[in-house]
Amino acid sequence: MNISLKSALFATALALASPALAAGTAPNGMPLADDQTFTYRVLDEHSSVDPQIVEDVSGSEIVRDLFEGLFNQDRKGNLVPGVATSYDVSDDKTVYTFHLRDNAKWSDGTPVTAGDFVYAWQRLADPETASPYQWFIEIMGVKNGSAVMAGDMPPSELGVKAIDDHTLEVTLEAPRPYFPLTTTHASTFPSPKWVIDKWGADWTKPEHIVSNGAYVLTEHVPQERSVRERNPMYWDNEHTIIDKVTALVINDENVAFTRFKAGELDRTEIPTGQYPVLKKEMPEATVVFPRLCTYYYTINVSDSAPEFLKDKRVRQALSYAIDRDIIVNNVTQGGQIPAYTFTPAATANFEVPTVDYATWTQQERNTKAMELMAEAGYGKDHPLDLTLIYNTSEGHKKIAIAISQMWKQTLGVNVTLENQEWKTFLQTRGNKDYEVARAGWCGDYNEASTFLDLVDTDSGYNDAGYSNPEVDRLLAEAKTMDNPQPNYTKVEQIIADDMPIIPIYHYTGNYLMNPQLVPSWPVENVEQNWYSKDLYKVAK
């Protein structure tokens, strides 16, 4: 086993990540505010706070506070020590040996061990867990992951084992250059077996939960709020500044805006279309930055899909008829970038490929869309009827209305809009009980495969039901290539032709934020993997 250079890098990062805090002074040298609480708005109730069950962004934000994985990210998105302080890699790059700190504890005082990670990863892969992110084990490339997921091998055969309490060994099927990046994902965080064994599905309730992160869950009122507070057992608690974090579920962005102005929230999203005005009126509180996310519509092309959606010409026409410039300039107005590929330019080591329709003018796209729809047998004299679903949100509604009008005016399509509550929406979309659905994807790690793997036939989030053997082959090859860009380019070009998904725009982070909190917010982290333990409020 060769000691990776990462070991030295992590040791340096650890030293930098834990500066001694002078009394009342922030890490940036500014004086701290007396109030060190953080209250923010979320659109919907989170899916779970169980690391192996959570599947949404807002839930993962909570899980990153409650639990800690092998590594965290710094304010620029670089890996820094979590429970692991370093790792070694074998010569063939298939065996990773992680060295765990000896002072990590669970909130009940129990030491965190390598066995807790083994249990969690086996639990993630186990079909009986029914994890929405079970497929992530396969993305990571852990040995025997596919066989365990399929039920052909027991979870004990997964390529992960505890050498001792502080040494975790992971064996991959083949080299995966991005593997270390996947270890910041919530699904890979440790879980307390003794607590789950005792309480079953109720183990995540505040009165039962045991966690190993910088915070503990102290209150949860479904559809209303979730509260986490400092965990005195956390190994680096002395350097944590924020004492209490509250997530408030507020479905209406305008209500959230009103509460922000009243001082009840430290962070909320900029209401759709209001960025230009608010940037002038509230410049200190208006924060915009690039995100590793894509907003798109997914089209049901599964066996159960209506016949008209199985016609590629219809799918292409629907995509071409969307004027993305109007969406980002007139509707969202928050610096979003029109999208013609699934993978955003913010992705590390990725060059956005040229796809034909991205080079056309909108008039050329509209003309081609009308031709394709006519070839498919539809037009204003024989209109197509379809239903577009989206999860409840004023922003999603405005976008859906604008796009439905474009489809109507250009193609004569009659669109029925249907909004659904978040968990119902996830179920409807996941069960492929829809025609066209709103979707958004934020990278689970900073590499193009985190987006493109969603169009793999076996992906757990292939909600389109899309299957193309050539795409599957290209993606499989890419996983072990030193330079996978040629494969990613081909995949983007294929899906731009097949159009199982319609990219609309690449996100920016658009926040109204308490100016006291702004200096600590990691705006350079395009994944937006933020940790409350790294935040602070400076004095006014």
C-alpha cells in the first residue's frame, strides 16, 4: 500500500480547519455577534434525516449537521477531514484505507468506529432498506455493490470492512478517480446500529436519535419546523460558533420574504423575478453565485408512457419551443444560465459540448419544432394535450405557466398544469405516473457523472424511464477513464437528440441573507455543501 499524498494534504487541511478562536472573534478576525442562531426557510418538509433514506437537498442540509462522514468540504468545495483524517491508496487504485480519528463520538458518548461506517454502507446497499439512494453504492464503485443491491449477495459481501476501530478499508470493482469525492454525500454517513435496532423507523425522532455531527436534533414539527442545537460530544465542538439552527417550512416565497424583512429569517430565496429590484434596494442582503445544479423537465418515455411521448419528434419539439432566454431574463431573473446540456459548466474538469439546437436562434428552434410536431401528426388544427406536474412553489408555477404558453403559441399544445405536495410529487414522478414533470438536480459530487448517470438505464433517479445501450456503455467506460470528457460529450449529444429530459437552465444560488451571516457563507462552493458548524454571525 502506498501512502497517498492526500494524507499530508489532509493533515494540513485539518490544521487550517480548526483555528483557535479568540474570545468573541470570528475566524475572519471580525467581532462576533452576541446572537449566534441561524433560522432559514425551506420550501417543503424534508424527506428524512436518516442518512441512508434522505433524498432531497433540504433534508441533506440537516443531515450534514446531525451526522459527519469520512470527509467534509471547505468553503471552496475542497475535501477536508471529517471522521477520517487521511487515507492510503493501493498501487492499482482499487483499495482505500481510511484512518479515523480516535476522538469522534456519538451524541450518547459512544465512540464512532469503522464498524459504524461498515454498517451504514451495508445498510445503504441492502435491498431491505429500500433506500432511494441505494444506487449510489454502485456509482461509488464499491466491490460487489451491484450484486448486493440485486439481492444476489448478502450485505456482508460488500467491499467494505473494519480493520480495527479506527481503520476502514474500502475495495472498489475498478479505479474510480472521483471516489473520494463521493464520501461527502449524506448516504455514506455512519449510522448507529444499536439505536436503529431498538427504535426501528422511529429512531430519527428527536427523543430517540443519536448522531455524530456538530448538532443534535432537538425538535421536529412536521410541515412546520426542525431544530438542531450544538452537540457537546462533537470532537470539534469548541470551534463551533452557531448554537442553534432552525429550518422553517414556508411554502410561499412571498410570505418568506415578508418574514425575512421582519427579521424572523436569516436566509430565504429571492422571490422569483425580484432580483433586479432587490439588488438595488437591499444590496447587502442580496447574494447570488453559481450552483452545480440544473433545472429541467423530465419526460416519461417508459413502457407505461403515452404513445405520443415515445415519439422523439414530439419530445424534440417541446424542447425547441422553450425560449430559455425569456425564462431566465423575464421569469426567474436571478442570473441563471440557459441550459441546452444536462451538465452545467460549473462542473469540475468538464467542457460543455456543442449540441446542434444550442447554436440555433430561437426562431430557428421554433420553426424546427413546428415542423417536427407536424410530422408527428400534431398542430394547431390537431392539438396535443398533455399534463405537466410540478411540486408546489410559486417559482415553479411561474416557469410552468410561461413554458405552457410557449407550447400553446408555437405548437398549439394544450397543457394542464398540476401542482403536488413534495412527497406526493416525488412518488408520482418516481412511479412514472406522469407525462411531463418538473425536476432539478444538484451534483452529489463535483464530476460530470453525477448528472449523466441519471440517464443510465439502471439509475435510481432515471425518472424518465429512458434506456439507451450506447449511453449505458459510454457511462460505464467513463468511470475508469483518466479523461472521460469524450464519452461525456457523446452522451450529452445523444440525449440532446433523444430528448428524454429538457434542460431549461443552470442554477445560481439566489438568497436574501442576514448581512451578519454573509461573511461566513461558502459562496465559492458550487455544490453548496454548507455546514452550520462553519457559519457565524459578525457583530453589526
